[in-house]
Amino acid sequence: MRRKRLTEIFPALIPLRQKQRRACWFLAMHLDGNRYAKTQLQNQLPYEQYAFTCPMINTATGSDLTYQYNKAENLKIAAKKLDGLMIYPGETFSLCLSIRNADQKTPYKEALIVVNDKLTSAKGGGLCQLSNMLYWTFLNSPLTVTERHPHRQTDFPDANIRIHGTDATIVSGWLDLKVKNTTGYAYQIVITFRKDQMCTALRTNDPHTVRYIFRNADTVYYRQNGHVYEDTDVMRYDASLHQELKLYRNHTEIGYELPEGTYIEERGNTQ
């Protein structure tokens, strides 16, 4: 019989354990030999590598829209730690490290978040839209993604995700979004807001910006153990090199009704 964890016996200890875990996690980053991006500049670099704009309010969640407006406020709080952030050659960008303590002056609000594969609400919810947008922006640049985690389950359609499998989730102390600048040029994150729209942009001092075209390939939906899953390849075509590369195969559970007529393969249940 498995011995119960101390936090299972005394649930009140969970916040303390989480705080301890985050402290050790950030300490490990301090000692891992990477130089992490930390310089914020007001002046913008001259060339735009890529920019992505999308609405912050998603009416397809089926939940109280108050959570969506709270999410928008949370995004603005976190963005203050990112706008103007430089990623110099040799530096690594960590989203969790960059927005650490972003809510020290202005507390985060209650918004939607996934905990143990269940949609709920918590303070600071909704920041995955920030990680989604930044990840998509980084994919459209020469920066090297060194850590990215897909959502294990997608609970509702997201019109902002143009190519399936290009989302990214973060959990401080557990999951991060990281990119490394292995080029000889500097890059700068710029985040702006206009009404209910948010824009993430990546600027650079490299006059020779690159352009990529993405598509999904070999997408399959299947049902197993009563759950529906999507597997798809994420392909990237480099317009300057005339070369297409398979970046990875993405796997996620679909927690909403797929469009009528979508073929779902039936697979045998696993033990």
C-alpha cells in the first residue's frame, strides 16, 4: 500500500509546499549556468521580426465573462514585466522568471485556470494566453525554444490558435516557457494593448528578418478510454531557405465537441 504524502494527510500544508517548490525551482535556475534576460529598455529596436494581435475576451468558454475581463487585467499586470525586455545573444528568456512577483503591487484577479485537468478559477488565471501568444511569436523567429509544454487538455475552442498544437502552458515551479538567443543579434519583446486587443511583438536589430509559414499535417482524432484526443504534426516552412521542417508532433485531449462530420477513430481501451 502506498504511503500517503504529508500534504495528503495535512492539506493545509499544500501552499507552504508549493512555495518551497517554487523557491527551490528558481534557485536551480540561478545555478544552471544560463544567463537569463532581465534588461528592459523603453526604446524599441528598429526592425519588427513578428507581431501577433488577438482579442483577450473569449466568449466560447461557457463560463461567466467576468473571468475573461479579469484575465485581461491579469495579462496587463504581467505584461508590465515583459514590455521592452531584451534577449541579447547568448541569453535565455524564461517566462516564469520574467513575470515572477509581477502582482506584488497590483494583485492578480480571479480568472479561469486548469488544475488537475479540471477547469476552475484562481488568482492569476488566464496567463496561459500570454504564454500561447509568446510561444507563437517565438516560433516565428530565429530564437531557439528550449522548453515548452502543451496543454494536456483543451477545454474550449480558441480562435486565437491559428495552427493546432502551438499553445504553451506555464505553472511557476513546474512548467516554463524558455527560448535561447543563439544568434548574433539582439531581440526585444514588445507588448501593447488596445481596447480588448493584445499584441505581442518581437523586434530586433537584425535587418535581415526571416519569415515562416506553418501548417498542420497528419492530424488524427481518436477516442480511447472515453476521452477524445488530437495528434498532429506542426510543420514550419522557411521562406528564405525554401525548406520545410517538422518541429514536433503534438498530443492533447479535446474537452469540447468537435465540428459535425469530424472523423474520430475508435481505439481499444488501455488498462
